[in-house]
Amino acid sequence: MRVTVLAALVALTVAGCEDKDAVAERKAAATAEAATLAAAPGGGVAPAGDFPTGEAAVRALYAAPSMPTRPADIRRFFAQALVPGLSVLDGGAFDYRLGAPGGSADGLRIEEISGGPTGSVVVSHFTRAGVARTITWTVCRQPTGALRIVDARFAGAGDDPPWTLRQRLDLPKQPDAC
């Protein structure tokens, strides 16, 4: 019995770890898929991700049962430039919806604070582990006409430092407006 439990723990530990080659392979596959889809009619936009407002896009992202990690799921919410980097993130290590590793967003409130024909700025306010947090989402209209998230900004809270999603993905800074 003891050997079976030990073997199961080792199997779970190994299954939860990906080596750098596997992560690089997933990122390369997502980049290749993105290039193929971008050349397709409609620019590869996932039809299920056509949101009427930036607030609707952010609400749908938080309503997802887990952080999207497959390129097709990520593409539903995010601009194409973010897809390769987001496809290799591990939601257990860092969930951009919460600004921290895993957990839940208690008392979630989402509101659009500015908007127009080219996009909007949406904020999500919530408490995680007893600490109030706010994440600011920039949602821009893409050339296809669809609204997609192009960046998220966390000002920091508790022991967690500030970050932007583009910064975490080593992408150039997004202009403040669409």
C-alpha cells in the first residue's frame, strides 16, 4: 500500500511539471497556429468571442471555470499578440484574472470606466485572501471589428508587486488608449 501511494505521488508530481522543451514546444505551436489563423478569412477570430462591450469580454473571462490556456480559448478573449505567451502560463502558478496564483475572487465587481468606438477600459474589483485588489483591463477593437483584451494592469496589493500582462509576457508596452 505504501509503495502504491508513493508511486501515485511521484506520478502526480511529474505530471504537474513541464520541462523547458515542452513549454517551448507549446509556445511554438501556438505561434504557428496563430500565423495560420491570422492568414485565414476574418483574421482567425473565434466567433464565440464577439462581445458587444469590453465589459462583456471581461465578465466572460471571469465567468470561465478556469484561466484559458489553449490558444483557441485564449483567442476568444485576447488580442492575437498575447496568445503565444498566454498559452504557456500555468494558472496554478499565476492566474492573471486574480493577479496571483490560484484562489478565488470574492465580491467580484466589474465595471467599464471609459469607452468608445475603438475600445474601453474595464476594472475588476475583488478581494482575494482578505486583500482588496483591482485589475484594469484595456480592451480594443481589432481590425476584424471584434473587441479583445490587449493588456491588464495590476497596481499591486498586499505582498504582491505591480505588473502588466504585456510586461509578464515580454511584449512591448501597449499605448494607454486604443
